[in-house]
Amino acid sequence: MVELKPYRPVVPEAPSYWRHIGIPPQGAELIQQVRRGFDYAVLVRLAESSGFTTQRLATMAGLSGYAVRQARRRGKWSLLNSDRLFRVACVLHAAQDLFGGDWGPARHWLGAPQLGLGGGRPVDWLLTEVESRMVLDLIERINHGVAT
């Protein structure tokens, strides 16, 4: 007699945020990619993922129109601009996680004045490492239920 096994369909794993935008979240490979320069497509995939426009993301990262045109033409970002994009990607990911993976409320929160930032909007606090850390710290405090 033939024994029948239960059917278990293979469910493809949802692509992670980092895999979708095309950069590793940490480690030696990340350092190498930043130093070589991210592919221009990272900005496009970050826009597709987050729902922000590429222009808005470029502004959030402090990328000039000239830098965007150069990266598009060369197909790569400079080391410094790759670092800026990574900084923005980290904050976007943390905000998405704060809202259980839902980009709608995450985008709204990022664009709204926050008491924990002195009334500043998180999207306006991504130009420097110091500002970005303050946004990430605020997200962490909210995650842990600490008053802002």
C-alpha cells in the first residue's frame, strides 16, 4: 500500500527589506558596497519599498540634483552618498518596524512633528548622523514605551 504524504505547498519567503533595496544591513559586505558605491537602483528600490518619491528620498538624504544625475549616469553612488542613503534606509526601516511593517502610518509619522524632536519632523532630521541617531533613539524609546 502506498503511503500518501500531506501536501505542503512551498511558500516563498517574503523578501526582506534589505534584500529588496539591494544592500546588506550590516557586516563586511555592507562596508565593501558603501566603499564601492551603491548601485543607482538602490534609490529607486528604496522609493518603491517606502512609498516616498526618489526626489523626496534624495532630499531627505541631502543629495543634490547634480549628485542624483551623476549617479544615474554612472549607475553608482559615491562613497559619501552611499553612506547617506544607508543612513536614510536605516531610519525608514526602523519607522516601518515601529508600525508593524505598515508603510502608511510609518510615512505619516516620519512627516509629522514629534515632541521628542522638539517639534521637528523626522524626515527633516536625516541630513547628519547626529540627527539620524536622534530619530533612531526616539523610535527606540517609543518601542520601549518610554515617554518622549
